[in-house]
Amino acid sequence: MSQALMALATIVIGVGGCILYFYASNLFLDKVLFPASGPKAGENINRANMVRPWLFLAPAVILLGLYLAYPVVATFWYSLVKEEGASRVFVGFANYSQMLSEDKFWESMRNNMLWLIVVPAASTAFGLLAAQLTDRIGWGNIAKSLIFMPMAISFVGASVIWKLVYDTRDVDVAQIGLLNAVWLQFEGGIWSVLFLRIIPALALAVIAAGLAWGAWAMARPLIQGGARAGAFVALLRVIAAVVFAGIALVMLRWLFGVFTSDLPYGEPQTWLTIPFWNNFFLMVVLIWIQTGFAMVILSAALRGVPEDTIEAAIIDGANPFQIFFRIKVPQIMGTIVVVWTTITIVVLKVFDIVLAMTNGQWETQVLANYMYDKFFRAFDVGVGSAAAMVIMLLVTPILVWNVWNARKEMR
């Protein structure tokens, strides 16, 4: 009860304090500092209008400086020093050197890159698919509510739910984990071949073909020599083509593994301890949460597509797939990119899911959890601060691009 009263008091004091500040500052500005009376009334009104926005922005600027700018500067300083007893000794970039020499750091970098490839793409794709399909059915609003519902759950709460889904018990005990309960139904018969080999193989083949097409689409203007782009754009095309081709080769290798692997039928699996694949089981949780966010934003964007363009495409004989991919998607590409980059920032900071489900064990470490381990378990403030600076350096370009893109669209 005391916590509830404290929360209520905090809300009342916080909101009341804001109202009191804005009212008092307005009163001081108009009645004391620049009164709208006397021979300089017009000049005072103009001055008050110039000062008023800064007066209103002052609390936000002060709080941002106190809780954002200062921690960045302090963290950078801590990354350059080493604690020796009660004193701090300047060591330059020794903490960064130590961090770069640790296998766990590179494991976290690899896993973060894997998360960056899979989660934003899957969340945006599923969100776009849900946005398109829910607008075509009568109970679309109910479906949207159900898909968006995971957004109301904390990352830790979602992790607990999915940890129960992945739960493992002994083979002679009833499985409470949904995934193992389903897995034990496969015994190597025709249905096992269909669902565990043929369907995954087809899915991987489609993904590999799509990635190969993407690599060709990126490289074609450079190979044919028809594009007149700058060196930077050409470099980006080469990088994108190489990445797409590399992932396509990985998909083909997995496709080969689908038919050659020996599946342990009848044995419950500890899904979260399987190296490499356990990262994907963790990603499912974030995709489940972020799909709702992507769906809401993209649904609003799809509703904003002019009907004239759709009607013109229908008159020209376009089918629903052509209308979606060639008419709607190009017109909302800016929104898709914003959703993608926003989810990318969330992925770079992912921490709760890994901590609650694996604690970074079994090769699932990520940068934020690595930083937490250094700060609060190893009590190595220097290396922990260096890891925090790496996360900030990865996030900052995306934030800057988002702000630049938003301002460009406003202009």
C-alpha cells in the first residue's frame, strides 16, 4: 500500500510541479520581467515571446544534460582510467585493448551482428504482412489488438513466458514446454519428413533465392555499367551484394544440413543450450514483441497510400501482389526504413531477454549483457565503460540518420 501511495504522490508532485513551473514562469515573464504595459509594452511583448520557448524548454534541456550528456562524458572518462584501491589511474586505451583481447567480447559482437541481421528484418516483414492482411478482414482490429498485445509486456515478462515454452523435462515426465511437447510427437515417419525436412528445405530455398536476387539487384548496375552513382553509393552496393550473397550461401549450407542431419527423435531438447541455434530462440522473443510495433506504424502508412494510384494499377490489370509490391511498398519505403532502424536500435541495446533466459551462457552473450557483467559482476568499471562506449558508437549513427531523415521529410 505504501508503494502505491508513493507512486501516486510521485505522479501528483511531478505533474503538479510541471503545471506550477509553467504557470509561475509565464506569470514572472509577463508581469515582472517584461510587463505588457507602459511605453515599452510592444517591445516587452516581443522579448517575452522570444524568451518564452527557452523558458519552457529549460527543464528538459537541464534534465537531458544531467541524465544524458553528463553520463556520456563520465563514461568515456571511466573507460580511460583504472581503479587501483581507492584511486583512479589514467591508463589511456588499455581498457579498450583488454576488451578487444577477450573472446567474450567478440562472441557478443558476433551475436549482436546476427541479431541485427535477423530481428529487424523479421519484425518489419511480419509487421508489414500483418498490417496488409488485417486491413483486408472484418475482424482486423481484433487481430491487430492481439498482435500488438506483446508490446504491453516487459522484456523480462516475455522472457519468462518463452522460457516456459522452451522448458525441458525428463523423457518420462510430462512436458510443460510447448516446443518439446510438439517435438516429441515426431517419431521419424512421413509427417516428420514433411514438417522437419521438406517444408524447412523449401523455406530455406525460397530465402536463399530471394537473397541471391537481392545480391544480383545490388550488383547489376555496377556490372552492366549503366548506373552513374558516386563512389560511396557504389561501395554500399558492393557491401550489400556481398552480405546478401554470403547469407544466401549460409542458407544453402543449412539446406544441405536439413537432409543430412540426424535428428534426435523422442528426446526432449534443451533448446536454450544448443550453440548458435539458441540465439534464434532468443530472437523469437524480440520478434514477437516488435512485430506489433511495426504493424501499427506500417498499417498507418498503408492507409495513407493514395487510392488513385491503386485504382490506376487495377485498371492497368495489376494483380494484388503487384499492387502490394510495386505500388504500396515503394510509397511507404521511408516508413519501412524508419521502423527498421528503430528496431535496430532496440536490438543493439538488447539485454533483458538474454539476462533472463540464458544470462549470456552457451554462446549467447551480447554487448549489453557483457557490459553488465563487467560493471556489476567483475566490478571492472574501466572495461565496462569501454563496452558502453562501443554500444553508443554503434547506436549514434542510426540515431543521427533517423533525425536527419525526419527533418528531410518535414522539409
